[in-house]
Amino acid sequence: MRIGWASAAVCGSVWIIAAAMWLSLGHRGVVEGLLRGVTAVGGSMAVGVLLGAVTGGALALSPEWLAARAPLRGLLAGAVASAVFLGEAVVVAAATGAGYAPVLLTLLAAPVVGAVAAVHSGDVLGRTHHHPWLHGRMAEK
């Protein structure tokens, strides 16, 4: 869920800006704009939850020889997270009417998501506890 909030927050912020523009420019296309905003926020949240679940599942099901080695574990997490994040391009395309720039920026963000997943792969698997925000209250005990 925490991974999904990042994408949803970005889309929600864009939607709030669009709502402010709507208030200042007029009310044409209100329903369409509302549906696009719901698609962006809800779809981003769904992709984020799926990304976390699939990446965590892939790491949990990986063999011990792979999970015990940080570089290999990171490569697995990065590849899986990057592949799943491509679903965000579909969400952005649906929310923006297949605008070239937003979809291209989303595709260019896939390696960044993979790199972040690779860095945090030990925490996701539960081998390390360097990033307490991934563990919530468990890190406090």
C-alpha cells in the first residue's frame, strides 16, 4: 500500500491542479475530467499495490542462494518492479487520453522504480531493516 501511495499522490496532485484550472476556466467536460482523475488516482493505487505484492512475492519465492546475495536479489526485485510498473503507463494513457508526453515520462520512470526496488529488496524480503518506513510499527519493537 505504501508503494501505491506515491503514484496516487502524484496523480492526485495533478488532479487537484486540474480542478483548480476548471474552476477558473469553466465547467466544460466536468464528468470526463472527474473520470480521468478517478482513473489516475485509483489506477495508480492499484498498480502500486500490485507492484508491491508481485515484487514481495517474487522475492519470497526466490531460492535461498539468490535471496542471500544482495546484488542478485536486487536485480530480481528491480526487474520485477520495472516490469509491473509498466502498467502505470496504461493508467496514465487512459487518464490523459494517450498523451505522448505523460506516457513517455511514465515509461522513463520505470528504471527509477526498478532501482528503488533493488535498493530496498533486503527490507522487502525482511533480511535487513535499514528503511523503517517499510516495516511500520514492527521496526519500533
